[in-house]
Amino acid sequence: MPETKESYAQFGKSLIELLDERGWNSMPKKELVLNLIHHAGNAGLLDYNVASMQLAGRLRVSPSTLQNLLRDRMLIISPEEIDYNDEEIFDLLEEKNQTGYDEAKKGQLVFAIAEPVKRLQLEAFFEEMGLLPDYKNNCKLLVVDMALLLNSMAKVTGQDSFILAEQVAENLKLSEEYQGQIKDASSEKNVAKLLTSAMMEQADKHIGENTVQLLKYFYNLAKGKV
């Protein structure tokens, strides 16, 4: 949305209404900054989805500070933005999946998430499975370690992680060879690598669908739907 006189007027009006409601000298600085960012976005003066360096430069903060501000804005000012339904999150996982052979060999699933809202939605999704995902590359790549995911799911469901891995292999209809290797694996790390490698091989160089099916199974298991 281009900046116009109307967008500036909308921003000024919403800000004055906020200050009239809360008091002009009673709002903590951090909350005031979050509200400024929030109302500027609503008025079309800020685009949260542009490159981090571009938006950080405009606000004269570091990219890491910007990410924290955008995150806090959603959690404190507009938590309704991060609501999601199951099908939306599964579509998002498939759309943003970036897992390749190198990641599969490491037992990792990788998702490229630029939009702050979608990052928080996926974080909430993985927290349902007892996992706090890690980030790389300035919070744009969400990395899920399969061994940690198996361990977290075992704690959430009260199941042994090796038995859980066998159930996943069967549910995803992995080859009998891989199912046998997973059953005989000596560690969670080895199981994790076997699972991701098997999904990649079965998916014929495209892991997206199998990745989503695995996470869908885990999510439903954690929610007691399996």
C-alpha cells in the first residue's frame, strides 16, 4: 500500500485515540514503541514482510532488534494474528519446506519463513509437540532436528522414542528395508537420520509431502487425535 495523506491521517488518528484512552504520560516506552509499529502497519506506512534489512534501516534498529519488536507486537498488541487452523498450518508447512538431501542426511527438516506472523504460527504448532524450533540465517530458516522432535514427542505421548519411530515409518509406508533399519537403530540420532533419508528417497527428490505427513501425524498424536 503506497503512503498517502490518508494513511498518515489514519495513523495519527489511531495514535491519538490510543493516547486519549491510556493517558499521554502513562504508557511504558516499550509498549508505546510496539503500538507505534502496530498502528503504522495498519495504516500502510510499514510493510512487515519486506526484507529485514530494509525495514530495520527505516526504523534505525538492528535486524535482530526488529525481529524482537515484530514478535512482541503480535504477542502483546495483536495476538489474534497468530491464530491458525490445522489445514492452514499444513499448507504452510508444504509451501515453505526447504528440506533437501544435505538436510535429510543430518536428520533435519528446514522451512524458510520470512513473514513474522507465519513464524509465530509455526512456533506454536511445534510447541504442541513439545519442541522449540531453532533458527538460522537471521530467523528466516526454521530448523527442526528430527532427533529432538522424536524425543519431545516421546515425552508428550509417554511412548518410547524408538517405538514411536517405528510407528511413523509404518504410517508413512516407508520401505520394508528402511523399516527394518529403523527398528534396529542404536540411537535416536541414527533413527532421525534414517527417517529423513527414507522420506527423501521415497519422495523421489521432493520431501515436501512426506515431511508434512510426518508432522501431521505427530501433531495429531500430540493432540490425542490418533
